[in-house]
Amino acid sequence: MKCPYCDSQETEVIETREGEDLSATRRRRECAKCKKRFTTYERLEGVPLQVVKKDGRREAFDREKLKKGVWLACHKRPVAMAAIDQLVDEVEQELMRRDSIEIPSRVIGNAVLRRLKKLDKVAWLRFASVYLEFEDLTDFEEAIERISQK
């Protein structure tokens, strides 16, 4: 495994644990060169999901792309990275349980929004503004009213 800090190939596993839901193996590693530690996750590679975009294009489901979108929505909010990882895990598991490997992007967006609403309402609004393509302040006002009522 390559060190994310110095790019050295010489790393050592110092601790291994199964994830809470047993879907991933967590490994703490240490770089032999710079001595910094980092965490990796090993997951079983499943059937590749295809995301069907609004315009009909298809692309492979990218867990890291989803995680980055959620992280951006939660940026500078009191949301732990572990909570973001858990949210992404839950969404991915929900998608894997579906009958089809082709998943409309709206299904993914709605799954994220449901979980973000419970996690952080400001992050929900940020994610919704991009996902739902808010055009003006009226869209924000309506979304704020909607989330405030629930």
C-alpha cells in the first residue's frame, strides 16, 4: 500500500479490525519511511452499479465521488468524518439491495437527503441546493420552510 504522505511503497499493517457491519476491514498502517500512520478500508468488490444520470448517460457508481459530495455539504459543520463514512456506507448498502444494477441518480440523491436531514440540516440544504438545482432565493426559501416544518 502506498503512503498518502510520502508515496513510499513500504508500509506495514499495525492493526486490523472488522467494520461494525462486517462489510469492510479497517487497517491501520504505518509508513516505514516517514513513520506517519493512516487508515485503509478493504471492501468486497461487488457487482458494479451503474448510475443513470438525468440526461440518460450512464456511469459507474463512484463511492468516493458520493463521499466527496457529502463531505462538501458538511464542510465546516459539526459532522464527524465517521458520520459521513457511515452515511455513504448506508447509501451504498441500500443501492446494493436493489433489484437492478442500474440506479437512477435521483434515487441516490434522495437516499443522501433522507440521511442528511437527520445528521445536519444546514448540510441537507447545501446538498439539496446542488442536487435539486436551486435557481434563485425562492428555491432556498421553499426548502428552508420544508425542512423547518419537519
